[in-house]
Amino acid sequence: MSTDSRAFRARSWIMAGCGALCLLVPAAARAQEKPDDSVAALRHEIEEMKKAYEERISALEKRLAEVETAPPPAPEALPSEPQVAAASPTEAPAAGGGPAQTSNYFNPGISVIGNFLAVGGHNPVENLPAADLRESEVGIQAIVDPYARADFFLSFGEEGVDVEEGFATFTSLPAQLLAKVGRMRTAFGKVNGLHLHVLPWPDEPLPVVNLLGGEEGWIGTGVSIARLLPVGDVFTEGTLQIFRGQAEGLFAGERRGDLSYNGHYRVFMDLTEAANLDLGLSYGVGPNGTAENADTRLQGLDLTYRWKPLQTGSYRSATLRGEVYRSRREQPDGTQKAIGWYASGDYQLAKRWFLGARYEASDHADDDSLRDTGAAGTLTFWPSEFSQLRAELRRRHYSLTGETANELLLQLQFAIGAHGAHPF
Amino acid sequence: MKRNLLAASAFVALASLSSAAEAKLRVVTSLQDLASIAQSVGGDRVETFALAKGYQDPHFVDAKPSFVLQLSRADLLIVAGLELEIGYLPPLLDQSRNDKVHSGNPGYLDASIGCDILQRPTAQVTRAMGDVHPFGNPHYWTDPNNGRVIARSIAARLSQLDPAGSAAYQRNLAAFEQRLAQKEAEWMAKMAPFAGTKVVTFHDSWPNFAKHFKLAIVGHVEPKPGIPPTPSHTLDTINLIQAQKVPVILVEPYFDRKTPDYIAGKTGAAVATFYPSVGGTPAIKDYFALFDTDVDAFVAAMKGKK
């Protein structure tokens, strides 16, 4: 890189200069043959100079290093906005390897995750297409200012776009608080808070589909406040969320004052260095719209056990996860008390191979006499950190029609753009 | 505005320090190497905690909530930088509720600043090259010269956060540098007979070590960074080792030894477990022991070779 060679050249000039001085000055001192004390004085002076030069060199080196470590400007951005570069021709050379265009420099990190799903088998109830680019999730993320960051996740289907999430997170609040404002996946249970592409399956489990309003799960628009509540060295966190009273398939409040609420309490414990336990309790309530003041109350319990030996963590790991949801839905024809749960396990066979199984069962939220059940096995292969192939064999029994469907789901997920953090 | 904030936070840090008498500065680091150096420089005025363990692949660290708690209590966060921590640190920081240790504040120190960083890409990088780091190779602490730079940065930053301890930090730094110079001479003497030796490494973690100790890395067991060995690449590596008479394969402790052992069986090269970090084994207690162990491992592997 040019900065490197420039830095090297500058450094070598300074070095050479110092070297020359160090050689010349004592030689001059010797030539003059002064008495001992003045030689000592000269020596002292030289030492001082040497010290001063060394300090200046290290200061320069530090500055150079800072310039070197400054992230380079996005090169592909240059041709797209030539007028900006033309408008300020003096800026680019003066920056010396720094960002040439601040307007582009502060652009957010952008990533796109493609989620392709092919389905074989016969299913008259959930009739997924044979091949589907199910979701193209565009993530746009950046820090807003010293107080907040923003995250947008736009979910493009083959037709139409959804704002899956779009919120600001206030990261520097007092009293161990963290606030999110906007539209977000509700912190109800475990998988509801996760995006589809990070789940260990290509599909959402039945309790989410039947009790949280459908495949999308519960997404709320409003405010979320979370506080750290450490118990000794154990991580616990309480979250309170207040959303408007509408959520697709779940809540349908008509008045502005009809809000929905969610509370979540999470405990995380390191059992050993390799194993940990994650426990969550959730409680949600909101107007379901079937009658005036008719509410749906939701309770959730989630438990995740993870095992991942650090030494060989990239080759062996296991996760056991289970959730139970209860839904109490007030309807004109009587209150429906539905229950749903799933249990799943995943085992890492090799660096890039994972094997998993899931059992699921859930009543219908609006009719607790109907219970769907299902079982699935998955095999996942990660060609690299940025792509993933998954096969799921799934059997589901639908109580409404009494039909049983056996299907094969083949999923390809691929991510481009900014490197997101690995989900945990 | 920003400066006022900084001044205010520095003042608050100072006030809280002086009020809590001998309260130690809490230093959280991403790597145990950085924790070791911070402990040497900070002495009994600091307590350190490393997120990644030395025997763990530093690219794949889980963003465990228990780390959130550590970060929420930290006075100083020291990271290796160069996007080594990108897979886990950003969400932890966001949840830490601790503005002090966010990037841009004095409580955040990127240890790579001022270090000799190798393999900075000179052309556009794409992920076709594997898991490449667009800001250069992040395994730079395996050069003792960089260790010295890191120690100086840490001493300066600790002095800034805790001016009362400034003299102690400078004293500790001088002791660290003196010990490092002495050890460095020892390591160089041990490695000198092997100058120019060709080596193959599993992952590209060792360019700084190789540069300092004058080894020539000619290949990797991984076909591309982060991509596990493939049969065809393994064959290429065997041919390479035979053609270039490479005597030793260096393997980081968290990788599967199967392929390197297979290659060694075919070529007669020795396989040496090379620890990239402090804590890789219980014996590697500090930054000096790291080089002691690796240098000795190399010398042992080269016994009877050449």
C-alpha cells in the first residue's frame, strides 16, 4: 500500500538523519580536543538530542500507525459519486490514506441474506411452493451517534417487502438500562426473538405458528426497556415491552389505548466453561379483537442447554432446547386455553456438519380442542461461514383436516456484505 | 462537546477511583495475551479478565451473556482489533450498558495501533478468498516486538485512566521491557540455527512469528482461511512439502490434527502443536511462557531434521 511505503520512507529518512547526527557530532567533538568536562557536556547534549529525536520518531511512528490503521475508504464507492470527489479535489490527497469521502464513509453496514427453500412431498394445509426465494433479508446497521445505534432488517419476499425490524437502541443509558424504540421481534420465549435464518430449522415450530400469530411470530411496534439484574456473577436480565395493540395474527386492538405488553426475564448460567444454561420466562398480553376488552394472555418458558468444549469448539458441540407456551384467548364463544411446545436437539458432527431433531405439538389458539403435532430431522452443512445447506425431513399431522403430511425441505442460505456477529 | 464528555467521564472515573480507595481498575481483554501484558503493566492496580481462552479459536468465540456482565463492570476494554472480534464483540458491547468501553472513549483500546501488521490487502478482497481480514493479519501478537508496542500502549492508557498509578505503570512497563529484551535474546539464540527454515502452518496465524524468527511459511493446510482441508489441497500440500523439503508443520491447538498427521505420515515432516495464545496450556501462564513454549516446541520438532 502507498501509505506503508510512504511510512517506511519517512521513517528511514528520519533514521538516516539521526544516524548521521550521531556520527558527525562526536567526530566533531573529538576533532576539537576540548577538556574532559566539555566533552562530558557535549556527550550530555548529544544524549539529550538523541532522546529528543527518539521521542519525536516514536511520536511520528505513532501518528503513522494511526494513519495506517485508519480504515481505507470504500473503493467501489468512488465511481458512483464522481461529483462529490470533483467538488473537493484538495481533500483526497491531504487525507493521506484516510477516508476521502466522509459521506460514504459513514454509510451503514449492509448485508443481504438469501433464504431459498425447495419443498417436496404433499401437504394440502401448508402448501409451500416447490421452489421459493422465501426471504431476502436486507440488514442495514450503523451507529447513530454517541448514544444510539440503529438496525433495520427488511424482509423481501418474492412479492412485497416487510419491515421485519427497524429500531434504535440506546446504549448509554444510566442504571444498566437498554432501550429499543421501533419495530422489533418481541422478546417472548427464545426462537420468537430470532430471525428465521438463524434458527436450526428451515421452518418455525408449531407453537410459534399456532400461538404467536403465524410463521412470522410476534413482532411488536413500540418501546422495549431491558435492565441488567445481576445476581452475584450470574447474568439475569428483565425486559419490559410496550407495543401498540396490533400484531399480525395475534392482536387486533381497535382503540389507540389498546396496547399490548410483554415481560421477559432471562437467566444465563455458565455451568462449566463448556456448558451453559439459558432460562427464560415470558408473559404477554394484548387485545385480540374478537370482542371489546377481549384479551389474549400468553405465558412462555424456554430452556436452552449448550455444550461446546472450547478446545475443540469448532468440531463438536451440542444444543438442547425446549419451549412451552400457553395461550389464554378470550372469545365470544368462550375462553380458549391452548398449550404448545417443542423440544429439539442439535449435534455437531464435524467442523461443518450438524445433525438435529425436533418434536413439536400445539393446540390452536382459537380452538383448544385442535392439536397439531409434528416431528422433524435435519442435516446441515456449512460450506463456509457465509453459506449453509440444510435438509429437513418433516412429518406434520394437522388436526383440523385430520391429514398427515410428509415433506422434504431443502434450504440454501447465503450471506453477503458486512460480517454480522454469530448468533448465540 | 466530545472533549467535555471525555473530560467528564475521566473525572468521574477519577472520582470513583479515589472514593473507592484501593478499588482496582477492571480490565477486560478479548485475548489472554492482552490480559497477560495488561497484568504485567498494571500490576496490583488492575484486575484482568479475558473473554477468549488461550486454547480456543479466537475467530469463534460465543457472545455469551456472562460476558455482558464482565463488560458492564469494565473500566478498560482492550481488543486485538483488525476485526478479529467482529463475530462476537459488537453485540456484547451494545448490551454492556457501559459507555466507557465503547470505541472512541478512553476505556476502549485497540492494541493493534502502532504494531507491525502484516498482510494488509493491497487489492480488493472478496470472500472468495475465504475468511480474510480486510485490515491485515490479526495474529500480530506472536511477534515479541509487537508485544512491546502493546505494553507501551496499555501503560499509556492505564496512566490516562488512573493518573495516580502512572509512576507504577511506567515502572512495571520498564520491568516488562527489560525482561522481554532478555528473553528475546534467549529465544533468538535458540531459533538462530533454524533461520530460513521452511514451514507449513494449518491456519495463517503465524506471519508475525515467522518474520521475527526468520522462518519461511510456504503453505497452509487450510486451502483458504477458515476453510477446512480438502483432499486435493492436502495432496498439493504433500507435494509442496516433498518438493521444498519442508521439515515441520505447525498446528494451532484448536484444529483437528487428523490431516496434518496424515500429511506428516506421507512426507516425514514433523507436526508441532504451536500455541498462538497465553493459556493454550496451563503451563503458558504469561506472554513470556508463550514464546518459551513455542520456541522449545519448534526446536524439539527440528531435532534430527535438516
